[in-house]
Amino acid sequence: MHRGARKHKPETQPSEEPCAGEEELEAGASAMAADTGGEDVTEPTLRDLTGILQAFMGLQEAREVKLNEERQKQDQRFKALQHQFQLLQMEVQARTSPLPEPSPNDAGPEEDDIEDVKNAQATSASVRMSSGQSQFSLEPKLQKLTSDDDIEHFLVTFERMAAACRWPKADWVFHLIPLLTGKARSAYVHMDVDETHNYDDVKTAILKKYDINPETYRQRFRSLYVYPDESPKELYVRLKELYGKWILPRGKTVEEIGEMLILEQFLRMLSPELQVWIKEHDPKSAAEASTLADVFVAARRKGQPWSNASFKDKNACKPASSRHHQGSATGRAH
């Protein structure tokens, strides 16, 4: 029996060698798979290969989606820059091309025709006014920013003209860019490319370049100065405008506005040094400012004034004490 078995084994060996080789390849390909044991190794390894292939295909799909998103962003940037270039090109063409002069051979219109044209213009203007549409058929020619212009007045004028012409808010920045010069143009150039398409971001960057921020508006609002040629009505309008630029009430609740007023009054009652230190940390509420003030006071020696009133009293006492010391010193000298 043993001899027969030994003779039978070499006969079946050639037919089993390919299967053993396939099992080794499958076992090597499924090295990360779970150990199933026994002779049933083929089925789990095929599943593992299928899972690996599916995971690879999923990674490829995610990579393609990310690449498509990047392409879309680049296309949007390119379209925005192309639109900006077209606006600049149109402006240059409008400024460089002369107006056509009337030919001397052309006969002038008769008086009846002139009256008909005037009536037609008046009718169309009334129709546009009644329908709520703008009566400006041509875009206004805005002057560039000069060194003598007030940047805030310039931007306010531009915004009112843009609103009157009913320009889309998304196109305001493309109309504004050709008008910028000097510091304003420098502020725009040094902005991030993704932020240059938004008018509000461009406006904020320009005002920041001119050191104009909510704190500037707050100081102007609290100032008691009245311009020599300013009427009471103009003073009211100016204060209302400064309040809006300082508080920015649009979109804020009554509690948030009240918190801003409390924070302002809280800072005014602190010593100048403490005011500067807290403003450097930019607290968003009076409660946060009070916490910062406690940290500041605890870090200083005990008894040092932290309120504005005590700070003024201490400074008021300094000259008298210094004069006393000077007088005693001079008395000893005599």
C-alpha cells in the first residue's frame, strides 16, 4: 500500500502544481486579508482583491472630483479676470476714440422733427420713471481718484452712482478698479486674488490703507467739533452716518448693539495704559474686556491705579509733590 501510494503521488503531482502556484499568488496578493485557515483560501482572497480594486477606484473618483473642483475655480477666476479686462478695454476705447463730428453736407432737422423728438424723449422718460427703471441710457463718466479727494467721499459718490445706474453689486468692483490711483490702487494690488472680486472686501482694504476703521468712526462720532459751514441738518446726517459706520447695525440684534455701547463706556472709564492694552487684544464684548482688565491689574503691583479717575488724580498730585521736594532741596542749599 505504501509503495502504491508513492507511485501514485508523482502521477498526480504535475496536475496539482499549477493550482499550487495560483494559490501562492493569491495568498501573496491577499497578504493583508484575514487568516481563514484550512484549504478554503481561494474565495476570501478573491473578495479581498475585489475590495482592493473598489477602494482604488473610489480613490480615483475622489481625485477626479477634486481636480474638477479646482478646474471650476480656475475657470471662475479666468472669467472674472476676462470680464475685468473687457471693462478696462471698453473704458480705454471710450476715452481714446473721438466723438464723430457732424458732416456739413447733412441737412439739419426741421423744427417739426425737433418737436417730435423732444416729445418722444419726454414720453419715454416718463414711461421709464413710472416703471421704476433708470433713465440713464449711457454709463456716467466717473473721474479718477486724485490725491486731493477724500477717499470716503469718493467711495460714497461711487456707490450712489452705481445704485442710480442699477449696476449689479457683483460688477461694482470692475467699475471701481480703473478709477483707483495711489494708495487705493496699492491696497487693491496687494490683496489676495480670491478677495479682489468682492466690492466690500476691496472697500475694506482701501479704507484700512488709509487707517480708517470702526474706531476712527467712533472717535469722530464722540467728537464735539462742528464744521464752520455745517448746518444742524448736515450735523445730524453726519452723526447718523458715523454711527452706522461705527456700530454697523445691519444684521445685529439690540443686545449686540447694547454690548458694543457698554464696551465703549467701559473702556473710557479705564486708564489710558489699560485702554491700549485691552484694545490690542480686540475683545468682542464688555465681559471679555473686564476679564482682560482683571488679568492686567493682577499682573501689576497692588495699589496701582487702573481707572481713569484714579489715574488723573495721581497725575494731579505729582506736580505738587515734586514742587515740595524741589523747595526742600533749595532750602537745604541756602
